[in-house]
Amino acid sequence: MMLPTVSPMPAEHPSTPAALFPDYVRLSRSASPTYAPFDGKVPAKWRKAARKKGFTIVDRVKDRLHVALLCHDCGCTHAKRVSVVLGHSPECPHCIKHQRIEHARTVGAVLLGRDPKNRHYGFYQLSCGHRVRRQYHRVARAADGGHSLGCETCREERYRAQANKFGWDLLGPASRGKPGYRSYRHTCGQTQDIMVGNMVWGDCACSGCSLGRTARPSHIYIFRIDLPGRPVLKLGYSARPAKRLRHQLGIDKGITTEVLRVVNLPTGHDARAEEERAHRTLTAQFPDMVVAKAEYGDAINVTREIYRPKAAPLIRRLLDEIETRFPDTGERFPDIAA
Ligand SMILES: [Zn+2]
Ligand SMILES: [Zn+2]
Ligand SMILES: [Zn+2]
């Protein structure tokens, strides 16, 4: 069987590593592939359906279920199941590939090849030279929106350079995988998780050697907030709990509030770690005790850490346990009773 002459696919980008992505290269060379012919007529109904969808049926190929389609847009041929031609909207793999190459070019990248493990992903070389794996549709969105593709490697190198200015080294992801945080090591050897946004400004005290914000004594607290018809508890940490309750939570002045309990901790770093652990325990083991933001809305200026009054004994038990691990030094910190 003779297939019609078709226009050749555009040349690959010179940097395409054919050896790395044999699959991809196979597709790019198959603009006019030869399929095993299959004897049989092409019914007029099939031809009509194909034409309506932008293709010409060149012949029947492979087996009784397939036809070779010539794409009216790009002039390339590919094999398709007849059922797709009749019942669906057949897509031309060559046109899709052209689009993907074009999207990559628009965002300053080069499409290297497809991910053989996931058909939605391809490999790209970014303008910085790093290679990344990206979802095609995200690249298309970036191209449509005029954005470039971000490079994680370059981003982490930037974070490292920022940290170096303040005597820290970037170690990697935060120890608990918390988004927005990274694990850093101070020149003194101390390792801790710090918010990337704080590191940009050097706003980060080393709990190993400095008396900065997170190295000063702090507290874990329980507040009772008597929202009308819906009293709730707030568990949190703060260097100045009373100030936090009165001035930072945006609670209406007419609402009765009370500091139910305060546990002293040697540093803000400890307080935050213990507080986060307590929240994890509560949300994992007693999800019914958690009050959703939708329930209290703007009445309290936080998005989580709010519990039902019934949770008081559970929270007290957690705080008792923290207290046994951090026996009180006897020092009293200012505004607890303020
Ligand atoms: Zn096409
Ligand atoms: Zn890069
Ligand atoms: Zn230090």
C-alpha cells in the first residue's frame, strides 16, 4: 500500500538527547509511518465521519479495527481505531506534539521528551540549563499566561545564598516537610526549621546560640472565648499570651475571654514545636473536637487551633504531659496575669 506524500515534521531542537528519550524520537520520526495494510473497503460512512472531524481515511491498516488517518491540519498520518473516528473526537498526536514544542518554546524551555511512565508529563530543559519534569497542561497554562517555568534547583540555590548571608546553610526540606519552611544549619552547629520568608530578612534567631525571638522563653496557652451561643477554646503559643488574647486575635471587645492555663517553656522554639505536636494529636485522635473556620468565621482572627469546650480535659492532659518534660524553671514571665 502506498501512503500519500506528507510534509515532514519540523526538525528536532538540536539539543534533544535522542538517546535519552527514544520514545519521543520515535514519535517525531513517524510522520508518515507505514502500517501493515488490512484488506477491506472503507465504508462511505467512515470517510464522512473522519472528514467532519478534520481527517481523511487513507486506508484500513493493522487489523479490522484500525484506519490510517491523514490530519488536515498538519498533513501527518497516524493509525486510529475506527470506533474513535466514529464515536469520539480523534486527536492528531503530531499536532499535539507540535503544540507542546511550541508551548515549551513560549516559556523559554525545550521539550526534551515524554515521560514514559506518565502520559501527562514531559521532560523539559529550562533556560537555566536544569532539566525538569512537568505536566503538559501546566506548561500550556504558563505559555498562555505569559509566565516562565520555575526551576526548583535554582530556587533552592537562591534560598541557600540568602541563608549564607546570615550565617546559615540550607540543609534541605523542613524536618516535618512543612511547606514554606526549610531545614537550616547555623554556623554554631544548631540545626532548625525556619520559614523561608523569614530567612530572606535574616529574621531568624538561632535557638542554639542567640537570644532572639524564638530563643526567648515562651508559653503554651489555652484560652476560653465565649462567642455568643458558641463558646470555644484556643490552644496556641506565645511569648505574651495575654497580649495575644486581647490584641491579636481580633475578638470583639464585648466578648468574655479567659486565659485558662499557661505552661512555661524555655524557648519559643520549644513552645512552637510542642504546640504543633499537641494540635497534631488533637486533630488526628479527636477530630470531633476541632471547630472548623466556617463555624466561627471572622469572630477570631485565626484559621485553625480552635476546639470545642468539651476538649478542655484532653488539652489539659496534653499540657500536663508537656509540663513534665519541661519542668518549670521557677522563673515567671511578665504578662500572664496582666
Ligand atoms: Zn495533525
Ligand atoms: Zn535552574
Ligand atoms: Zn547558632
